[in-house]
Amino acid sequence: MDLQLLLALVLGIATIIVLVLRTRLDAFVALLIAALVTGLVAGQPVLEIVAAITTGFGNTLASIGIVIGLGVGIGKILEVSGAANALALAFLRVFGHGREPWAMGSVGALVSIPVFCDSGYVIMNPLARSIARVKRAGYVTLALALGCGMTLTHHLVPPTPGPLAVAGILGADLGALILGGLVFTVILLPVVVLYARWIGPQLEPRVEEHVREAVYGTVAAAGVGGSAAAGTGSSGAGTSDAGLRDGLDEEARQPVTADPAVDLGEPPAGAKPHRVGAFVASLPLLIPLALIILNTVTGAIDQNAQGVIGGDEYEPSAWAVPFAFIGNPVVALIIGMVLALYVLLPRWTPRNKAHGWFAEAAASAGLILLITGAGGALGQVLRSSGVGDALAEAIAATPLPAFLVPFLIATLVRIAQGSGTVAMITAASVSAPLVTTLGIDPVVAALACTAGSMVFSYFNDSYFWVVTRFTGLQGTDALRGWSGITTAVWAGSIPLLFVANLILS
């Protein structure tokens, strides 16, 4: 690989990491500056760099921006209506007594498809505490299974914003990515449960005393899962981060859950209290996913019949056009949003409340949209400057499987700066030129980006603090529990990527 182009790539990635870690600049600005640095070092004319940035930004958001906005809107309605809680309780009934870790892992995986991990965990954690209180044991196992179940779909399954962004940058078929992400989730869920069951009993005696009291009650605090003194023990890294942890303690002691009676307003006289059943609660989530997948399946059948599988010249036949329309992610998620508003919310919910919830959801998605667009800008600079082609040629000359490149990039960026979303978007941006040049299937490349970003969640990841504070773990106990379980699913995804590459490429 040409030394100048290699230097441009290395400095571009280093710029992102250094700016996010050491300055006040956010990942959005860091990605744009990295695009400028990459283009300048590669020797691209300055005006062409700016044109590439704006083109890449616009093209990326054109394909995925609406979908991210609708996806987070549906998630917000699931949260405030009580639908997420209804789905969780239904899963517990299905799995039955003795299989609570499986139920909590599955609950986490389902809820985190439309709801952000952090808020989803806050909503569902009281359920884990209630089960542990009844069983009088096993809270750490349940809490870790819940948290890592959320990690799986948050990283792997659209319409979670990160995978959506990756699909837009790499041009991956969204229905195929949903199917692939769901398959990965189902196969990796046993890894989550087995690790949680193995490490949970070891860490249970070391849960912080105030969390133990909140879960098991004051009377039982000294007798459940070990002595109260053991619950206060910690070691190593926990003490160095005391300031940050102390700031989160009050939240951890008093989790805030959605209360439909407050969120939805008082029902009129004579009206029954609003309750959402599990089947109804699932409709705004399952119907859009089913429509998108149906579009993928019918499109594949139609392409096969025309003999143009994977070709750019494909035009849907007359019979496939309706499926292509309703299965387009934009249309499918509009349907999901309408269902969420008119099926999950009671008729007395004020219009301004619904508008306010959507505004909150849009605000939470705003930064992700900007980061996604900036990632597309970096990818366009890599392509137009020649760095992408040079990287592809260098990889083609090595025995390293090409689809592992986005996986490794996502892994390194995640460890360096903590955000899984930034890690997968950076990996997709750098890898985008390789997809066509090296013949990597876009879905495999997208799965590699998303799977690589799950590795070793620790102190620089905000979700690490949410899970470990609510679970009552600190120091090396937090690393053994949470960092360990996220690394276990990351390692488990590697053989799955090899299999996916064999099937799809």
C-alpha cells in the first residue's frame, strides 16, 4: 500500500480517537475533521475534499435518516404506553419457573430493538429485581442477562439506529440485515445466559449493600447471596472512578420506570384504566419488521426468476411492486408509527403529549443522525481520495479474510473510545470502499461492523455505568461481570461471521 495513503488512513482513524477522548469535541465533529485530515494527507485537492464531505453526508442521510427518526419514535411510544413492560411479563410467563435468565435475556433482546439500551435497561431492571426478590437469590445473573440481551439487538438488529446507519453507509439490504442480526442474536443468546449463570453466583456476595437492600429487603440484606460486608467489597479500578460512580448512585438507588397513569393522563369518568396486552404491544414492532423481511424475500424470488440476482439492473416485476412499496423501510416504519399511536395509546391521550414524546425521540436521535451523516462523509473521502482502493489492494494481497477488516476496525475503535455506535459507523465508513472492490457481501460487512463493536464494554462506555450501578457491582467485579459478558458475545460472533461469509458471498 502506498505509504502516503496508508498514513492518511491511520491519521484519519487516530484523529477520531484522540478528539473524542482528549478534547471537548463530539464524535460528529471528530468524524468531519478526520475526513479533512484524511483527504489532505492523501493529497486530494481541498475543494474536492469539501465536495466529498457534503456529498457523502447527504447521500447517507437520504437513505437512512427518515428510518432512524421513525424507529426512535416507535420506541418512545412503546416505552411510555407500558407496552415494553407488557412484552417483558409475557416472556416471563412463556419461559416459566426456573428459566428466568433465559426470559430476561430474551426480554432484553426484544425490548432493545426499538428502545435505546440505557432507557430500556432502566425500564426493565425493576422486573429483574422483582424476580430476584421472590427467588431470594440470583439478581446479578438476571441483571447481566437482561443487559447483554439488550446489547445483542442494540448492536445487531435494525431499526436500532447504529445498524441502520451501517446499512445506509454500506448499502446493505435492510431486510437481509434484520434476518442476519436476528439469527446472530438467537445463536449468541445462550452465550449470554451461560456466562451470566457462571459469573453471577460468584459476584452475588459482592453486590453493594444499598443495592442488596433495594433488591432483597433490609431484613434479608445480610443473608442473601453472602454477607452484607461482602457486598461492600471492591478492588482495583473502582476507586479511581469514584467521582463518576457517585454521580450515578442516586439514579441507581431509585430507578425511574414508565408509569402509564402519569404519562398518558387521567382517564375520563367511567373509562377503564389503560392496559396493553402483549400481542397488541408487539404489533408496532413486528409488523414493520415482517413487511421489510417480506420485501427482501419477494425481491430475492423475483430476482431469481429474472436471472439478475444481486444485479444493479433489477427492476421489480408487477407482482413484486406492492411488496417493494409496503416493505420499503420508510413505509413500513410509518405503518409502525401509526399503529403505535393509535393502538398503544388510549383515546384520551392529549395530542400535545404525543407530539412532545415524538419531539423527545427526535432529540435523542438527532446526534446519531449527525454522526451517521459524518460517517458517510468520511467514507466518501476515503473513496474519492483513493485511500479505499489502496486499502482494498493491500488486503487482497494478504491471507486475512477481507470481511474481518471492518470487524477489527470496529473492535479497536470501540475499545479506544467506548461508543459502540461510533465504532460501527467508523468501521463502516472505512470499509465502504472495500465492499465493491473485494466483493464482500454488504450484509456480511455490516454484521462484521456491528459485531465487532460489542467488545469489552468498560469505563468509557456510558452503558457500562448504567448496568453496573443498577447491578451493584464495582471495580474488578464490574469488569468480570459486564466487560466479560460483552467480550464473550463478541468472541462468539467470530465463527458466525465465517459461516455468514460462506453462505452469502
